[in-house]
Amino acid sequence: AQSVTQPDIHITVSEGASLELRCNYSYGATPYLFWYVQSPGQGLQLLLKYFSGDTLVQGIKGFEAEFKRSQSSFNLRKPSVHWSDAAEYFCAVGDGAGGTSYGKLTFGQGTILTVHP
Amino acid sequence: NAGVTQTPKFQVLKTGQSMTLQCAQDMNHNSMYWYRQDPGMGLRLIYYSASEGTTDKGEVPNGYNVSRLNKREFSLRLESAAPSQTSVYFCASSRVLETQYFGPGTRLLVL
């Protein structure tokens, strides 16, 4: 069964500092990988996704993530954090090509990001 | 284009009451999903519908039923609500094997 681990429950950074949120997954074949962001009281918004090809993917709001198959990781990065980035971030893994789970996603537990001015 | 809509936004139930959460999408997606979100546990899949006319259990289906009414609509029913079903419920939709788009959520409190 697929699984996702986000080791950091809560991260605090200063505005303007760089950010890296960790995500490790367990999956037997080629995964689809996603990062979503959730602001308080809101639904989930897609930041970026990896399906295949270039292992460094760019997303919205200046975020990027790198797929490292050898480390089973898909860490999210941003060079300079803005106060508006404060939110909860979820990594998710889904069946890739050839999978039979019809795109079902497994989510990590989430990482809450606090940004200090 | 409203995307994924959910009703109601908030609901309070007493133990044993029933209710139906409604979800609709206007993106012509084949697949629809119901998740619940609990603190520290991320989102967990309750039921999904890969295409119109089909439904399957997810990770935490007990206590729930679903209906895929047509391509647009996918409802979640709690027949006899329990306090353990207090949660935030999200509906999502997607083309098969592609990005899922989420609704704004329904906050349910069961007393």
C-alpha cells in the first residue's frame, strides 16, 4: 500500500528566509506526486505536481519541488517566503501510469507553516 | 465555472441523526471522491467514484454511503451519525489519473 510521511508537523520561518518542506513516500511503481496548500478554513489548492519527465517541477506562487526516486522523496522548496505563505501544506501520492487505483490519493499528515515578520 | 461546490458549509447533528452531504462539479470530470480531514491525520479517502455508475470504498468507509447521481453529482450519506464522524469533509473531482480539484469543505459536528 502506498504511504506518505511528512516528518515536520510544524515549521516556523522568518519572512524572506528560504523554505524546504520534506515529503517521503512509499510506492512500488512510478508514482504521481502532488503538493497542495490549505489556508485556514479553506479547501485545498494545487501547488504543483509530478507525473513524469523533468524531476524538478515548478509550481504556483514561486514554489518548486524535486522528485528523487533514489530517496523516495518529493521535497517542496521556496527561496524566499512571504507572510502570505503561512498555511498547511500536504504532500500526496497517487497511482501513476499502469496503476489500477483510478487516481486515488494518499495524503501525508500535513506541515503547518508559520511565518514570522 | 464554479469548479467543485459542496453543501452545506456547516452542520451540527445529534448522535443517531442522518444527513446527506452534497457535491457537484462543472468540469466534466469522470472521477469524484469524498475525503475526511482530521487534525494530524491529513485527508483520508472515504469513497470514490471512478466513473458515472460506479462507486468503491476507500480507506475509511464504515458508517458512510455514497451515490453517484449523475456525472456532475456525488453525495455522501451518514445514516446514523456518531461523534467519531465529527470532521471536515471534502469532495474532489478529476479526470481519471489526473489532478484532483477540491471543494471548500463541509464542517460537521456530531454531538
